[in-house]
Amino acid sequence: MSLHKHRSRMVTQGLSRAPHRAFLRATGFDDDALNKSIVGIVSTQGENTPCSMGLAPQADRARLGVAAGGGVPVSFTTISISDGTSMNHAGMRMSLLSRETIADSVELVVRGHAYDGLVALAGCDKTLPAMMMAMVRLNVPAVFLYGGATLPGHALGQQATILDTIEAVGRVQDGKMSRADLTLMERSCIPSAGACPGQFTANTMAMVGEALGLSMLGSAMLPNVYSERLAIAQRAGEQVMRTLEQGGPLPRQLVTRASIENACAAVAATGGSTNAALHIPAIAHEAGIRFTLDDVAEVFARTPLIADLQPGGRYLARDLHEIGGVPVVLKALLDGGFIDGTVLTLDGRTLSEALADAPEPDGKVVRGCADALHASGGVTVLKGNLAPQGALLKIAGLKSLTFSGPARVFETEDACMKAVSQRGYQAGEVLVIRNEGPKGGPGMREMLSVTAALYGQGMGERVALLTDGRFSGATRGMCIGYASPEAAAGGPIGLIRDGDIIHIDAIKNTLEVDLSATELEARRAAYIPPVPQRLAGALEKYALLVRSAHEGAVTHSGNVEWPYETPEEE
């Protein structure tokens, strides 16, 4: 039996492992179980967010699949941070950091107990890339399963989602909506368990899982509450046992440069979350593949926007599921020559083979590449003297791709949010929020409350917003984030002053401030960085380790190998 197939021999075989077997027997193992492969079933099940509330039944069905395949399933859980309730206050600093903590926690359990395989279930934004990062880091037979999105709600005579409620706050602030109507929307916009239903970060990263081959094709867009998810979860358990039996494909055979580019293409083609440009390089990093924002930019620029999904478009994950799911998008891109069909899928087939019977685009939710909504992807990377390493802008749904105006500078998100809520800004300005990057935050807060308030006030494209922090996948409007280098790392965004003229051009993909190189250098020489706040605990460790958003905001050197010893034979 090969080592990758049965790592758990290290705790089940040999004379000196009698104490180990005693502990396992105390959990319900018998002699037969001690001779089988042990598979971890990990989820972020919890009551802190609707995204994770529906994971336990799916994890339980994955257990049945592992058992049916001849293995022994062992369940455990890890944390999640709800972006929904942590946004717009200091708690959002914990969100991106939780990605690393989740990946680390899964690594600790699987390595510590020498599990042979893994089924990983997740439901909220950072939990998806975290699980995929752990799978690639561990490189054991593994399957990723997304928990699924919520159904849309209904309020004020029309369909309503959480995005409508977030943006409605701005309409109330602007006097265009009553508090009573906002309360009606608040009560009904999330009617079931599941993640946000548009092509926000969770659904975007679920699509990435299919494109990378870490998830079963057709599994991502099925809503959380649909009973078919239980059958899919059971198949996930069965699949990990087949992978164990066959010896592959393992995660690092699936996550190659070609499949990573495919994943970027899927994001661009669907107007997906800008956060994907942070998470995809981080997943690549776990495989020892250097893939930066520059590489993401190349794929985004050459990929057409073919899906009409929220927030830039009209449709939701459920609508995409009803026409065939992610395979419809991938098949259209394959037929158009925009992705590589030779990469492997989870069951060992090539992507071309696996997509042979995928449905054709319906022409509404998804178009063919020849009838694209936009010639380049729904997300673009801007570069220039304000962001030498790049910044991200979601162009899907934008009426204009250029903007110029004077800067109004805020040192924190909170200061900007206060100004926006009080309408303390003018049309035509570029609102600059700095010191919110991975190190500067620390934690790289997302700015959804600010961007949604602007949109709700009818100013989504009448002002621009520039930050070294993040955005939610639900963000829309002229919003540029992830500016690298960040202010805390000496980036030019830290040198901007009120009134400086900023030029944004998503046609030429440039981001410039109207200052000469000489003036920028003079400001750099005179720059006095803000006094850093005293940190302790998780944020202090994160600030010491985290790298630039340009590289995925990763915290270790990547491509981790683990020295599995051969157990003694007695």
C-alpha cells in the first residue's frame, strides 16, 4: 500500500502504536476500521452566519459516501468569520486573516492525525479559498464542496437580495427610501440558509473550485436548500475514496498553471469578485506556483465577459444552475478557445472530456463568446504611478470606463464612512481610503458598506473610490481596490493629498495621479508614516508575516512538503 494512500498506518500499525489504537477505539474504531483508510470530513458549520448553517447535513452525507467507499470518516469543524456581520467595523480586520487560520487549522488536524484523505465543505467568502489552500498544501486525496447559495427573497413587490438591502441604506441616508421599507427588505432578503446569491466572492470561488478541478463539475451553483446537495455530498465522499484507490489525481496534479489560468478566465467571464485576484494567487502559492496580480491581469484582459450575473448584471447563482451551472460557462470558454481543455478534472478525465455533454449557453444568463457582453473580462487590473504593482476594478455593469477628479483623502475606512453617511463629499471626487492594506489595516478590510452607500445615494459612478483595502464581491461602481504596494509598504497611495487629480482609465488599464516623478519623490522623502497602533494576538502575528496583495496576501513560503515516515513493521 503506497504511502499517500494510507498515511494513517503511522497511527494504526505496529507495537508502539497500541496507545494510539486505544484512543481510536475510544472514538468507535474496531479492528476492521483500524485497517481502513481514514478520511477527514471538515466543515465550517456554525450558527454565526447563514452561509455555514446548512453544512452539517451535507458533511454527514459525505460521511456516508466515505463509508460506502470502504473508508472511515472522521468529522471535525473549523472557524468562519461572517463578512456580513463583521463589515463596517473593526471586526472586518479578522476576515482575511481567517483565511490563513482556517487553512492552518485544517493542516494541523490532517497532519497531526495522519489522515489519508479529506472532504472539505465551506460556505462563506474566505472559507472557500482557505479550504482549497489547505487541500493543495496537504496534497492528500481530497474533494472540495461548496455549501451553496441562499435563495433570493421578495420585498416591496420585487425580488430582493442582501445587495439590495445594503444599497438601500444609502437610499435611506439620501431620503429616497423610508426606514419602514428598509426594515421590510431587511426581514425578507435572506429567506434561507446559504451564501449570498449573486456572483460575489463565495459563488465566484465555488466556480474557481470547479475550474481548478478541486470540486465536482456542476456542484457549485446548486442552492444550499436544494435536497440534491445531499446526493452531491455523498458522491464527494465516494469520489475521495476512488482517488485514494487510484492514487490520484492529487490536488497538486490538478492545480497547475494552466488550470489556474482557467480559473481566472472563469472569474473574468462571469464578472466575478475582485477578491478572486487575491485568493487564486494564494492557492497557486500553496502549489509552489508563482502567480501574481500581473498574471491575473493577462488572463482577465484576454477573456470576454459572457455571463450576466449580479452585481454587475441581472441573474443569480440559482439562474445559472437552472441552465446547467458552471459547466455552461466553461464549455463556452473552451469552445471560444479561452481556456485549456487538457487539464485534469477531479475524476481523472480531461476538462474537454468532462465538458463534452455540457449544455450550450442560453443566451441570457450566459452568452456564447462570439456574442459577449464585453470583449475583456468583467474585472480588470489597472497599473500606473498610483499602483505600480496593480489595482483591481470590476467593470461589469459600468456605464463609463474612465474617470478623473480631485482626491479627497481619508486615513481609515471609518473616516470615509462617516463622511459618506453625512454626504460630506462632492460628485466628481475620488475618495481615497488608505492604511487599510494587509499590513496597514492590518487585515485588509473590505469596503462594502462604503461602496454600497455610495451606490444607494445614486453616486456609484458620479464619484470614484480608491483604496489599498479590499472590496466585497457585491461591490459595484467606480471602485478601485487592492492598490499595491499599500500605503504601509511605501506605496504611492500614501503620498496623495486632497485635491491631487487622479485619472482612472479601464480602457487603457491605467491608474495615474497628476504628479511628476520628481514631486512624488519629494513627497516620499518628506513622508511621515502614521504611528502604528499597538497590536497583540492574531493581528500582530498576521501583520508581521503577511505579504503584498499583489502576491495574494500570503503568510508563508509556499509549497509545503511533509516528511511522512514509514511506520515500523512488527
